[in-house]
Amino acid sequence: MTRSKRKTPIISNTLSGLYGSEKDDKRIANRDFRRTNKMLLRDQQMTKDLEDIILLYRIREVSDVWSFNKDGKHYFADADEEMRK
């Protein structure tokens, strides 16, 4: 398959060629999310207050998708060379 081509003419806009996906950004965001919730649960267990309700953070409260490296997608105009993988 040396001459394989993309099926859809869509490519992502990135800051540079190194950041082709959001995988690293999502990995960092999930680490922060787990760390903050673990710290919250640990502090809650240390106080042992049964009256307090534990409200965990959501992923959107910890990370900001607007700060990720990827910046959307765009369509190719009509270029066969750019459609090559």
C-alpha cells in the first residue's frame, strides 16, 4: 500500500508537526484530574466528618480545552498530493 490515500480530505490545525493529536494534552489533563480528586478524598478521610458531602471535581473544572495544542480541523481544497498519507 505504498500509494494509499486518505478517505476524507480533513487534516488538523496544529502549532507544529509534533502535535498531531491531543493525546498528550488529554493525558496531562487526566493526571491533574485524578491528582486533585485523590487529594480531596484524602483530606476528607483525614477529617472523618460524616456530615460533609464529598463533591468531587469534574474534568472540565480541572483542565481547559482551549489551552490544548491542537486548534481544530480544515478541509483540503483539491490537492491530490496532500491527500497522500
